[in-house]
Amino acid sequence: MSSSVPSAPPTTEFSGRTGEVLERLNRLYPALIDLSLGRLETLLGKLGHPEDALPPVIHVAGTNGKGSTCATLRAIGEAAGWRVHVMTSPHLVDVTERFRIAGKLVSEAELVATLEEIERVNAGAPITVFEVLTAAGFLLFARHPAELAIIEVGLGGRCDATNVLKHPAACIVTSVSMDHEAFLGNTLQAIAAEKAGIFKPGVPAITGAQPDAVMQVLNAEAQKVGATLLRRGHEWQIEPVASETPQTPSSGLIFTDSKGTLQLPVSALPGQWQTENVGLAVEALRAAGLAVPDAAWQGISRVSWPARMQRLHGALAAHLPDGWELWLDGGHNPGAGHALANTLRSWADRSVHLLVGMKQTKDASGFLSPVLPYATTIWAIQEPKQHLALPVEAIVAASDGKAHVGPTLVQALESLKVQSAAKPARVLICGSLYLAGVALTQDGWQPGA
């Protein structure tokens, strides 16, 4: 499968010295997305195959929950005292966020030097920016000792650049739903088959609760390549410890698989769906045969992952009246909309105001439909620095005319302040990771936490 979309050089996504190198490289093959493996395999061969010199790798695909699962894996690994490499995408504010080397974000200087080395070795051959970034991650990780590497798929799985990995310790497929249909197919079965493309012979493959159509495909693909599929509700289970009252949050989680039962803390990340992401991470580590000390599971209570139901307290939040809460979530597809709706349902004690900005290629109606019933007001946002922002008129139309025009975050927040009643409310910025990056910048957030 190969699919591409032409794009101008990504000057709105990358900046600084790193952006200069990536813009030069982008001219060699000006496609935003081109799903194939051949170009990167050739480049990695010239670099000495750094992808074969990594510590044990957990490879993570899926539609929603990939980043949170990677963050949970990292938190457990670091609580075990391990040096952990992590490669994720996209970044929110700075491209260095994509590469965490043995616990610390790569420095701009080291990343630029690595990209310039790749540029020299590539010698003008056609290559995409994501392929170059993937090669950079492998090169950086191969040169720094670590006990674990966590690699997030960029798009799909089967033909994603990260799928040059031949022998991961475990593979994960998180929640699968409709997204990126132009590249992955317009049915759940087609998308699931692309995600399952990361399965490898003899490598444990872990997945959570999935629609029947998805699970059937994952089962078939696992059997086809000789991977053992470990499914929530079958080979492993995870559930919250029963609370004393419906209003009392759970005090922990109970996880069970063939190796026994664990009592785990609740994830530090808000949202009911994080229970499954914890289970995916725990089962992957156990299935991979990694010796996780009992104390390391406490890392779950310290997981940090920006723009995933994150409370903001900085300069942007200061535009709201005292007592109001400002939250941020980068979910941007129908599956994320349904997950957010579950959280908004639990926010019934206050009115909720949504500030929504989306990428041009996303299903705005599909994202908004589940969350609209819980919104007191909705505001259409199109920030000047928001990459490929959907026009506010399209968001208003997707909301059946219910949305007000922001059009910026600050203007919408100021409008809410003017219209506010005495009772405190909650405001959620959502719909796009690119908008999330803008919001974090305006709030004063710095990468590296």
C-alpha cells in the first residue's frame, strides 16, 4: 500500500535550526505522507542499520490511546530504574518532543547534528520528512544505552516508516476507530488490517476491547503471521477496584493474566479510557518477558502526557473568572469524541464550554456529535498559527449551527468571561493536537516535563 498527499515544505510544523534541515530534506520528496518502507530501508542500510541495535522495543499502533499508552510504558520503565527511549509523533510545540533519550528530550544541537548526518548519507535520494525523523530516532537510540525503547507508529502500521523494526519484544494495538481513511481505508476492517501490519512472527501482540469487526481482523492477521494475540477480556483483564459509593473514585485497579494478579494504582491521567491503556502497557511488559520489579507499577500513578485531559493553570487560564477550570485534550476523531463524551458526562456538576479547532482533513461532525449534548456553549476556533486549521465556518456547520465563532482561544475565553454567571464552569479546548500545541504555548508550557 502506498499513498501520498503533496504538501508545501512543513514550515508551520518545524522551526529553528531543526526546521531548516527538515525543509531542505522535504524538497527531496515533497509529500506530507507517503506510506511505504523501501526508501527508509535503503537509507537505514547506508547508516549501518541502527534499527537492529536497539534495546527491547515495544511497538505501539492504534487510532486512539497510543500516546497515553507509550507514556504509561515509560512511567513504569523509569520507576523500575531503567533508561527508556521513547519516539512519538506529532510534537506539540517543538520537534525535540518526539525523541526522549534515556529519560531526557534530545537537545536541539544533537538532533540537528543527527539530521545533518542523515542528509549527507542520504545524498539527495528521495525521502520524506517522517522517514528522516524515524531514521534519526533509530540512530539516536542506537547510540545511547537503554533498557527499553518505546516506538509509536506514525500512521497506520503496515507501511508506516517505524515498521522496518523486525524483532520487537511486543506489539500493541490500542483502540481502533475511523481516522485517516484516505490512507488506511474507509472501513473498520481495512483500518484494523493496517494497524495489525506491525504484528511479527513469534512476537506477542496485545490489544484491548475492540469492535467485533476489528477483533476478527486482528485475530486473523495474528494467526497469519504467527503472533500470539492477547486480548482484554480473554487473555488479560483489568478493572477498577469497586468504590464505596458511586461518587467515590476508585482506589486502584485489578489486573489479571496468565502470570497472576496485580494490584495497580489508578493512572495519573484523567479519563475512564486510561484504565485500558494501563492494561495494555502492563500486559505488553509482562508478555515481553521483561523483569519488572513490583515497585515499578507505582509509576502508573505518576504518568504525564501533555494535551490529554490536561488541566491548564497558566496565562491562558488567567483569562477565565476565578473558580473556573480550563482543560485541554488533543483528541480529534470520532473515537476520541465518544471517549470525551464519557468524561463530559461525569462533569454534570458544572456547565461545560467547548472551544473546538480541527485539522482540515478530520471528520468534524463525527467528532462533535458525541460531545455536543454535554456542551452549554461551543466555540469555533481557528488560530493563526494552527497548522492546516479547519475554517470556523466549517466547524459551525458541523455543529448544526450551534457553535459561536471564537475565532481565537483568547477571544472565546474573554467572551465567556463577559457572559459568565456567578457559578464556576469548566472550559475544554479540544479537536486538534495542532490547536493543543498553540494552547500550550499561549499558556506558557515548556516541553521536557
